Amino acid sequence: MAASTLTEVGPGAVTEAVGAPAVRLGQVSKSFGRPGAAQTVLDGISLDVAPGEFVCLLGASGCGKSTLLNLVAGLDRPSSGTIEVPGGRPALMFQEHALFPWLTAGRNVELALRLRGVPRAERRERAERLLDLVRLRGAHGKRVHELSGGMRQRVALARALAQASPVLLMDEPFAALDAITRDVLHEELTHLWSETRLSVLFVTHNVREAVRLAQRVVLLSSRPGRIAREWTIDLPQPRRIEDPGVSDLSVEITEHLREEIRRHGQN
Amino acid sequence: MARTEADAGTAGPPGGGPDAGSARPRGGQDRSEHPDLAGLEAGLDALETRAPVRASLGGVLLNKVLPPVVAVVLVVGAWQIAAAADVKPDYMLPGPLDVWDSLADLWYEGTLFEVIWHSVSRGALGFAASLAIGTPLGLLVARVRAVRAAIGPVLSGLQSLPSVAWVPAAIIWFGLNDSTIYAVVLLGAVPSIANGLIAGVDQVPPLFLRAGRTLGATGLRGIRYVLLPAALPGYLAGLKQGWAFSWRSLMAAELIASSPDLGIGLGQLLENARTNSDMSGVLAAIWLILIVGIGIELLVFAPLERRVLRSRGLLAGTS
């Protein structure tokens, strides 16, 4: 496929996909357990992510955020509804780095290239470019345990990018990092996204993180997960988490999030 | 210019046409344009990574070599004192020097290495056969639910059955020949190798399997690129135990099934010394069996295991 040719990343890269969404969820529901005693985790979720769009899914525990990402990633099937990802299997980043400890940082990236059929001769060079992209030049031969938490997540990001999918799914990828590192990785991610114009579906329970990163924030209610509200965020990028605009909107969204949580205490 | 992986450029539908190649870098989006961020990340990386510390030769000698040497010297010393004090008569408790003389006799007769090699080659061959049978068996039990339900409990139960219990049965089935000995070795080692692999597979974090699947490692590719490498530490532990079981079973078999046709291995050496009431010879044979067992563990399995664990940061004191 065309993915094996090297070109350059730019804002025009995905424009041919304009018109069709990068991810389309139509009335997606998911239940677990036996029929009859099943528990509904997601109920009638309809959501489009446009090519190059950055969407944050926000919600309290039990809203099915991670379940939703698993469905989009194809790791699980919805009980009903449709999921379309025209660009093929999306890349997925987890809260834990999920790097394979028996491989070096570079080999982890190369494995992703290998599994999508990149010829051996190109893999090494491409892996080094991807590591360079996340500012880990020279980390190719490093073992996973020799890297700090932030570096591991950047290698994981490089590995996800190596999949060459137009859609990147992120499941609370920075939740386990310290605040300073998280802040730096927010900046890094915004920067990478503005260069590559990937479609990003980012799950978090951190309101400020959502407002700091996203073009659109989607609030999910809990048990069952439904779309409660959406905000479009016009604040210019690059933003900072301390920006007054980010702060103000975070206060507003937090109020709605708390309202959703309170409803559960009333039953 | 930022020459980067253009993979995002292929985001369009398949056959996305000439546009895919014309993706151009955004003007002025060079990586070096963000010196602040680059410097910040470099600083964080430097602060959070520690250079691995490699132990000095003196430290290794002091911490790793000295303690076992001291322990052996103490044991031999206590033995010598007990023998000199005639706690038991000499024919029951010869001193270390008498045992040393027995070993020296074997050496001068030229049979020492022959005897050791006879047993070690049998042990190695039996272990290799156990490996060839135990590995696919373990994988099958670990991955196929019906097979696991059927023979999983039997396989782990077999581990607690001393393989010496098979010797009488094997003699009746195969007679006094090498088949008997190999049968006993296999029955001892195959379950532990298979169980090691099963434990290794069971302990693979599900996250690795999920990550592998999102990368496209499904089916056989999932087994090859994710499952087997992830299970390697458990598998190696199983191999180590499998060797110990092979060696033990072999000695049991050689000790009981002795016949001139079988040649002289360490087990027969021990049995012959017993029939001659030669206690120095008995102790010499026990020492040899112990030394060969420990030696192979130290020379083959320990370095292998250490290498695997160290590369994954699982060895205490290296991460």
C-alpha cells in the first residue's frame, strides 16, 4: 500500500479525507453480562470525529470511556450500533506505556513497522525518525526499563505513530505521569498533532487536560454512558494549562461534570 | 525541514491518489523551532534517567565469590574435625582427604571423565528430548482451553510424583537398557518444562496482548512476536527446573537400573562403591553428582536467565 513510501508530514496530508469523518459512531451501545442480567455500559453513543480533529472524551468513573475506545480500536464489538473507521485499524495508546520489555525502544517501534509490512531495510531508519519526532534521538538502543516514565510514553507515542493510522486513540495516556512531565507532554502532543493533523480521540477524567488539548470536549454521563454535552473550544493553540480561558471553561465543564455525578447520589 | 514519517500522509482512503505524495511540510514547522520544549524535555530526561552502575571486579569477588567459598571451607573444616575426632568409625565417616584420594584414584585410572561424560551426555540427550516434547505440550495446554481442562491438572500433579517411582515400571516395560533410563528422565523433566511454559504464558500481562493486537499481532504472529517472548522468563525457570529433574531422575535410574550393558555412569559408580562398602567412594560419587549438577546450572542456566532478566530490568539491583 501507499503507506510504504516516505513523504513529509504536513497540514495537507489528510485533506483528501475531508467529507467523510475519520471515526463515525452510530447509536453504539455496549452491555456486559448475560442477556437478561446484562449491564449497559454505553447507551446510544453517536459521535463523529472529523479528519484532523482533536476530541476529548470526558467523564467520571463508570462512564465507559475506556470501553468506548476499545470498541473503536476493534478490541471488542458493540452490542448494537455501528462503528466506522475508514482509515483502517486505529493506533491506541494506553495509560501504561505497554512497551515490550524484551525489545529496545527502537525495536518496539520497528515491530510496529514490521507488523504492517514495512520492509526490513527501511525499518531502522524510519524508527529513528519516529524517535526523533518525539525528541528521543539516540534512544534506539535503550532498554525500556532504562527510560523515565515520560520517555516511555514518548516511545509509546512513536510506536503508535509507526502504525501510520490516520486515527490515534489515547486512553488517559498521561494520567500516571507527574505534573511537570504531563505538562511537557501536552505541549509535545499539541505540537505533533498540529504537524501531522491526525484525528485524535483522547479519553481523560481530567477537565483541564481536556480543555488544554481538545478542539471539542464531549462529556459522558455515567452508568450508562451517554453523551451529556459538548463544547467546542475556540481558544488558540498552543494553549497552556494555566491560561485564564482554559481555566474559565474548566470551571464551567467541571460544574456540569459534578451535576452528572450528583444525579447518581440521588437514586 | 522536518523530514518526518509521512505515515499520516496516507490517511486518506486506499488509493488516495497523487495527493498522498504531495503532502508538504508546514512552513517553519521545523523541530528546532521549539528550542524551549526541546530543552525542557532534554532536561527532564536527564534528571529522570540514571546511568546503570556496573559492579567492580573487586565488589563481585567480595559479594558473590567469597561467601560461597567461605561456606564450603567451613563445611569441609567441620567434616574434617568430625572425622579426626572419630565421631563415627572410619568406614562410616572417612575424612575429606580419604574422599579426595578416591577421586584421585579415579583420575589416575583415567575413568573419571569417562564416568562423568557417560552421565552428562545421557542427561543432556534426555533433557533435549524433554525440551522437544515439553515445549509444544506446554504451549498446547496453555493456549487450548479443552486441552488444559483435560490434562492440565495431571501435568502439574506429575511434578510432585518422584520420578524414581517410574523406575520399576520402566524396567518391566523396557528391560535393563538405555530406554529405561531415558523414559525415567523424560517422565521427570517433561512435566516441569511444560509447566514452566504454562506458568510463563499465564503470567503474560493482558496489556501486552492488547497492545500487540492493536499493532496487528494477531493469531500466529501474536504468539511469535508477543506471547512467546513475553513468556520467556517463566519458560527459562521451567527449563532450569527441568534440568534439575532430568539430572535427579537420571541418577535415580542409574542407581537402580545398573547392569553391565549400561556402562558406568555416576549413579553406577555410587552403587558400585556401596556394594564394595567403600564409603570414601560413595562420598566421592555424591560430590561428583552434586558438582556436575551445580556446575551445569551455573555455567548454562544461570547466565542465560541473568541475561534475559537483566535485559528486561527484572534483576534486583540493576534498575
